[in-house]
Amino acid sequence: MRRYETIVIIDPDLSEEARDPLFEKIKDLISRQEGFLIVSDEWGTQKLAYEIRKKVRGHYVRLDYCGTGALVSELERSFRIDDRVLKYMTVLLEKDVDVESFKQKEEPEAPEVTDEPSADKETAASDAPDEGASPEASDDVEPEAAEDELTQKKE
């Protein structure tokens, strides 16, 4: 499979509720064509470099996905016939991609849970100063040296 990136500029006048069906249609199309959507990144509404269909702003969305040339053709065909899409551009990122590696990255790894307390927690607890201990009694500052410095500054 190949990895593609498609930038889509959608009509900025659409509400979020009107944009959601378009995104669902895209995700459904990718899954039907046996592709894999890695990430769908909404950039929000931005000023266009030039006017498109009498619009000076557009809602940008970046799609990063794996699929075949047939998937790209079908996506672009659906963009051409959809009035909500102002512009689109697809770029080939990688020619040969292992989709399984992306699927594994998507699944969060569950941390192992053990009944035994870890050694790190015990060490951290023993290094922490006692709550009742005064700051003067800490190992970092010797009380006599601190008093000497104070008396020298006063003079």
C-alpha cells in the first residue's frame, strides 16, 4: 500500500454539524476501499491565498491515510461532485508502507499492573524528608554554616 496526504478546503460557512457528515463520508469511503486512516487533522478556518468560489476563507482539513490509487481516485471524485469542498490536493508520501505498523501505533499499550510495590516507590519514599523535620535539619545545609553566613552579611 501507499501512504497519501490530502488537504481539503471546505466551505467555511458550514456549521460543525454540517461538516460532520462529510468527514464521516470520507472515513467510510477509506474503510470501504480497504484503506487505513492514520490521522484526520482539522486546521480550522483560515484566510485563502486567493478567492475561490467568491470565498476568501476556507476550513482546512488534513487527511493522512494508506491506500491504493483506486482509493485516491474515488476520494477525489467525491470531492469534485460535492459542493461543500472548495479545493483539494493529494500528495504521495511513501510508495511502500507497512499498514500493520500504523495499526500497532494506534492501539495504546496497557501498562502492566503488579501487586508488588516497585522498588522505585520505596526508594523515593525513603529519600523524602520527614514532614515534621525542619528545613534547618536537612542534609543539604549545615546549620552552623548558615548562621555564619547570616552574621557576616549583617556586619
